[in-house]
Amino acid sequence: MISRLKINYLLIPLFAIITASAASYFADVGMVWYKTINVPDWTPSNSLMVIAWTMIFVLSSISVLLIWNKYSSVKNFGLVISLFSLNAVLVVGWNILFFGQQLMGLAFFQAILLVADLVLLIVLIWRFCPFAAFLLLPYSLWVSFATVLTFNVWMIN
């Protein structure tokens, strides 16, 4: 049974867990600072953010697995996988900038890059696997919201 299991079924979720853990680490490092800054009244609770990011990582992992298993011969496969990898770097980078370094302005611009990466991913993936692209829509909506939130936090501090 194990010999029939493709290694990507282990590596892709592992990569998502490592990315989520790294992002969470930097968020935890800056939590004492975060509790001292001004945030808009419409800022989601920490528990809602954890639930949202958990769902995002699960849906993103499913999207990557679908693409990897069924569409690895597609012309833009390498670009799509590169954009997913860049996405992970941007997510962790945002947490480093915002929570780790308290650089809210740079974190805002990093968030814009993350939104652009997601939009490009969705457009590229939609052409050959609409369902995999659809799985990224909640992520893009959440990150768009988080980008607006980051901007507002930056402006009121």
C-alpha cells in the first residue's frame, strides 16, 4: 500500500505545514507587540484568523495536489509550482515583516505582492483546472481583506 502512495501526497502537505508553522512562529514572536498597537474595530479575533488560515492551507494543499497529480504536463506547470512556492515565501515574509520586525508599511506592500501572486495563480490554473483555481478563491478573498486590514493598522499607528 505504501509503495503505491505517491510521495507528493506526503511532501505537499508537509510543505504546507512547514510554511504554516514558520508563519505562526513569527506571529507568536510579535504577539506581545501586536497587543499594544491600535487595530480597527473590525479586526477578526485571533481564533478566527487561525481557523481561516487552517482552511486556506488545506484548500491550497488540495489545489497543488490536484495540479501536481493531473496536470504536470501542462505548459505552465513549472510556473504555477514556482508561484505556489513564492506564495509560501510571501506568507512567511509578511509575518516576519509585520510581527517580527514591526514594519507595517513594508508588510502592506508585501501583502499586495501576495494578492498579485494569488490572482496570477488563479488565472493560470483556471485555464486547465477550474476546480483547483476555485479552491484558491477563499484564500484570495482573505488575503485581500488582510491587505486592507494591514493598511488600516499601518495608518492608525
